[in-house]
Amino acid sequence: MPNYHVTLEAAWLVRDVKTADDAIGVAISEAGKRLNPKLDYVEVDIGTTYCPSCKKPFSSVFLAANTAIVGLVLAMKVFDAESEEHAARISKSVIGRALRDVPLDVVDVQPLDE
């Protein structure tokens, strides 16, 4: 059975922050705490959004009234999955158990080179 690299996007809510950089730091830290030590193989990074008018990339953070929503990218390897869809379901299940009440969406599923 093939192995896959699955990338998920998570919407992380951060309260009582003044800047986007603070929101990013808090979101990555909180996600890391909930994933570690059991799921330390999950990579956590900040997502990228593209400006609709100029098409330039920027960090996925929206800040209003000292509350931010941060787009995180979570990536993991899934071994011995039956298909890309199966690998996506496995990763959503594994990560979703650790990050309860955090919306997750599959962004990409790539087969790993053997």
C-alpha cells in the first residue's frame, strides 16, 4: 500500500492579541502544545493567503477587536493508506482528535516517492 504526505488547513481562533505577529505566535504555540508529545510528527506552519486584487501572498491572519483567526497548515505522512481519500481521512481523524473543535480542511495529498 502506498504512503502519502497530507496537508491540512486549520482555522485557529486567538483572543486578546494586539498584532498579527502575536496571533501567529500564540496560534502555533497552542497548536504545538495540543499536538505534542503524542503527535510530534505533525508539522505546524502558518498558512498563506493571496490578495484578490494584486495576487501577492501574505500570512493567513485576520485581526479585529483584539481577536484573530489564524490559518495554520498542518502536514503529516500517512503510511499504508488505500488511496488519497483514505490518507486524507486518516490525517483528519488523527489530527482532529488532538485539535477538537478546530475546523480542518484537506489542502493537498501527495504520494511519497518510494
